[in-house]
Amino acid sequence: RAKSKGKDGVEFHTPDMDITVAREVELHVELRKALDAGRFELFYQPQTDLRTGALAGVEALVRWNDPVKGYVPPSEFIRAAEESGLIERLGEWTIEEACRQTVRWKRLGLPPVRMSVNLSARQFRGEDLYRNVRSIVRETGADPRQLLLEITESVSMQDVPRTIRIMNELRGEGIRFAIDDFGTGYSSLQYLRSFPVRHLKIDRSFVTDLLRAGGSEPIVKSILDMAGHMGLDVVAEGVETEEQCRKLRQLGCGEAQGFWYSRPLPEAEATAFLCKLKGDSA
Ligand code: C2E
Ligand code: MG
Ligand code: MG
Ligand code: MG
């Protein structure tokens, strides 16, 4: 029976089938250490108003800055953070850092920028989300009206009335909500009807497939039509080409986000981007 020593001197029994489990536990330990050591950073991806070309907002996207591996994308650690329960601390850190960033930009004399932050379903599980967010907003001095919290359809599957109650409490503070990756979940329409959301983000897969014959154009049209009737703002995700951008504008989509406009930028570059926009418009 193979035995290996974990990072903290914990001994794992690792017959073949347990190797992945051991690796996962190791990842949980590494994530916790990274959080303690302040190794997470937020990148910011601009969102553009398709009607005016102006900046509509930014989305904060977390990165793990590991001294050896470099920037690790969320696809490699968010699930582990959720499973280990660390997402509650990481999620709070993310909201706090995003709030602090809005204050730093304000101090630089930049116009208030809408700041989108992703929330995990698990962050709705405890009773503390509302109180924590409220105290983060107060302590950082951020304007809650700049915050737009992105939730996915999986959030609702847990406990709908409670989720709605927490969302309404946060709405009472001036915080807005968006549904992320819209169209990929199971409960889209039910969601739209009952959740206090103002924005929809059309999932990247529909944008990617938009211009193909027999592709996703009818779906995108339907989403835009429905959103229009419900008074919801729509952001298209993952816009990579000028053609996609033109098509979305033609279909009446309000906002776009994607590599065509900008990759997610580290703080210094995002700040430079915003300063340049301000300079150009002055
Ligand atoms: P998301 O919220 O749907 O974020 C959009 C993702 O698409 C980002 O990936 C972004 O870098 C990527 N993206 C943007 N434009 C383009 C494009 O034109 N082409 C392509 N191929 N990709 C594009 P990222 O940063 O790796 O984040 C992945 C997911 O991880 C996010 O998807 C979100 O669900 C999650 N995530 C990111 N930050 C956080 C966070 O702070 N908390 C939580 N709970 N989840 C987060
Ligand atoms: Mg998002
Ligand atoms: Mg998304
Ligand atoms: Mg997505």
C-alpha cells in the first residue's frame, strides 16, 4: 500500500483509486495557504455599450497568482474552493477587493464604474451573505449601486424562497443582480420570472455559434426579445470578432464583453485602460 506525505505532514493512504482524492485534499490545503498569503488577485474585463461604444462596466475575475505556476485561472480552483467550503472566504475577499477597487478608482478621479462580481451558489447557503456584504460595503466605503452580483442558474436550485429573500435584502442596499451564463441552465424562464434581476448575460457558447448557418442566432434573438419585454439589460459574453459584435448590435443587444474589446486586465492595466478612456472623452 503506497503512502505519501501531504504538504502539512498529513499521511494519506493512496491506493490507486485514492490518488485523485489525495490531490484534491492537497489542492484544498494549497488554496487555504494562498488565501492566507494574499495570493489571489482580481483581473477586470471591460464591458462595452454597443449603442454608444462607451464603457458599461467591468467584471472582476479572480486569479490565483502562484509563485511557481503563475496566474492560475478559476476553472482550476473554483470547484475545489466550493467543495472545501473555502469559497465563502474567497468569495468575501473577492467582494471586498472589488469594492476597494471602486474606491481606489474613485480616488483617482475616475467616473464610477459598474463592478460585476461572480457569486457561487454556496455563498447563498449560509445565513451570512447579506450581513457580510453589507458590512464589506460599509467598511470599504464603496457605493453599493456600483455593484452587480452575477449568479448562475445553479444558485436557485438550492432553496428558491430563501435565495430570493437574500437577493431582496441586498437589493435594498442598492446592489443589483445579473444572471450569468444565461441559457445554459435548466430553469431559465422560471428564474427570470421570480428572481429580482436586472441583467442577463448571454452565455459565450451562443455568441461563438452566432454566425454559423443553423447556429444560435434564433436563440440569441429570442433571449433579446424576451429580455426586452421584461425590461432586462443584456450583456453578450465572449465576443471575439468584429462580425459577432456587429451582429449583436444589429440584433439590438445592449452590451458586449469579450476578447474583441479586451482580455481581463490586471489592476494596473485596467486602471490605465480607464484613465485612457477618461482622457479620450475629456
Ligand atoms: P464567467 O463569469 O462567465 O466569466 C467569463 C469568462 O469568460 C472569464 O473566464 C473570461 O476570461 C472569459 N472570457 C471573456 N471574454 C472571452 C472571450 O472573448 N473568449 C473566451 N474564450 N473567453 C472569454 P475566467 O476568468 O477564466 O473565469 C471563468 C469562470 O470562473 C467565470 O465565468 C466564473 O464563473 C468563475 N469565476 C471567475 N471569478 C470568480 C469569482 O471571483 N468567484 C466565483 N465564484 N467565480 C468566479
Ligand atoms: Mg461572470
Ligand atoms: Mg459568464
Ligand atoms: Mg461563462
